[in-house]
Amino acid sequence: MIKDDLSQTDSMGISLIEVLITISMVTILLGVAFWGYRERSMELVLKHSALELVANLEQTREMAMSARMVTGGTERPAGGYGIRFEKDSQNYIIFIDNNTDKDYDAGEEIQALSLKQGISIKLLSPLDPNDVVDVVFIPPSPDVYINGSDTDSAEITIGDLSRTEKIIVNPAGLILIEN
């Protein structure tokens, strides 16, 4: 009778091996979950940067369509508004084309913007010799000029080390994100 009571007590306890296996399984599951979270988080940062860049392009186009006056001035810009992208940079510039040459010149800057941390401009098309792309919207339509041409499309590829997003501006002014 005493022997039977001892065997019941042994079967109700937890061994050290069972505890170690359980802790190992929980650790592996949490590791996989956090690794997936980090990957997804980086992907969302890239998508957010692409959407923010598109919003800034659309804001620049809207400034030209509404023929917004120059800050502090009384005249509307004859050359419209543009946005400049430089290859391998994290920054881009919204500018006013004061001299109607359809590209950015020093002193025409309205606002300097940056992509999110870890995201940069990877590829630009069509490139000019200085590795830049200027997209200029001229009122009232607006007419779209990419590096001075009204027939080219601009492709701005942004990304980090492992993934990219491509933003396209076509000659009609349509702005979209291509996956």
C-alpha cells in the first residue's frame, strides 16, 4: 500500500528535462515571432517612406496646378514647382523654378525633406550627368518636365539593403508606386 502511494507522487511531479524542453520551445517561438516582427517593421518603414514621397510629389504638383504664389511674394512662378532627387541620398528638395529652365538651381529651394532612417534613393531614371532627376510641374495643367524633357517618365527607386519600392511619374503627371 505504501508503495502505491509513492508511485502516484512521482508521476505528479515535473522533471527538470520537461522544464528545459518547455523553456526551449517558448524561446524558439518568441525568437521566430520577434524576427518576423523586425522584418515586417522594416518593410512598413519602406512603404511609409514611399507613400510620403508620393504625397510630396502630389503636393508639388498641386502647388503648380493652383499657381500658388511664392512665399512672401506677389507673383506666381513662371517656371512652376519641382522636386529634385539625388542618387544615393536620403534627402530630396522641393523647389520653385524661378528662371524657367526646368531644373533646380541654387537658391530655388522651398523645402528640404528626408526619407526615413535607413532608407535612401537607390536608382534614378533617367539620370543626368550629375546623378539627379528633376521633376518640374508647370502651371496651369500642369505640364510635367523630367530633366527638361516632356516625354520621359521618371523612376525613383528607394530602399534599404534588402528591399526596394519604385515610384513612377509619367509625362502626364500620373504618380504611382510600382511593386
